[in-house]
Amino acid sequence: METHSPLLLPAAVLVAWTLVMWLWMYATRIPAIQRAKMRLDPDAPRGQQMAELPAPVRWKADNYNHLLEQPLLFYVLLWVLERVGADGPLVLVMAWSYVALRVIHSLVQALGNRIEVRFAVFVLSNLPLLVLTVVAITKLR
């Protein structure tokens, strides 16, 4: 039986969470478009029509986009750490901390979008990312 690195699970969980946000985005966006009787215009400038939707609907889409931005660094770092066999307790705690903080960030943004809280969670989520980066660089030296 082939074994796998425990680092793969936090990566898969964050991918799953991204898909949850994708579903939530469309579960709120499509009904909002229908309620507004919007006629989607492929010639409208990017984002113009979606800006007409209520803010709580847009928050889900904004968060989905956020989950496709910085977490890319997380996925690459986990790949590097897995390749060099750095999956000890510190790395696992940092990986799961990053995932938990990104989920919290999503919920803050999608449910109320308190910017000061969201920003604080975002800053905190960078700390495990920084630790993972330092470990990766140290292991590759």
C-alpha cells in the first residue's frame, strides 16, 4: 500500500473549501440575477454588471476570487515541503492553521464583510504561510 504525505490533506481541504465557496457564490448570484431581471451583456465592461448586484451577493464572489489568489502560494509551498519530506509537526500545524484561517476569512467576508476583522484574519493567515516559506527555504539550502 502506497503511503502519502500528511500535507496532502490540508491542501485537499482548502480545495474543497474553495469549491464550497464556488457553489455558495452561484447559489446566491443566480437568484439575485433572476430577481433583478438582469440581461447579461457579453459586451459590458468586466465586472460592471455584477457590480449592480447587492453587496452580500458580491462578497461570495470576491471571496472565491481571493481563494484563487494567495492560496496558490500555499499549494506550491506544500508541494515543495512534501517533495523534501518536511511534514513534521510544526509544518502540519502551520498548514492546518492556514486552512482554518482562510475558512474563517471566507466566513467573515461572506457573512458580513467586516473589513477590519477580515483584514486581521488575513494578516494572521500570512504568519503560517511565512513559517512554511522559511521551512521550505531552510530545507532546500
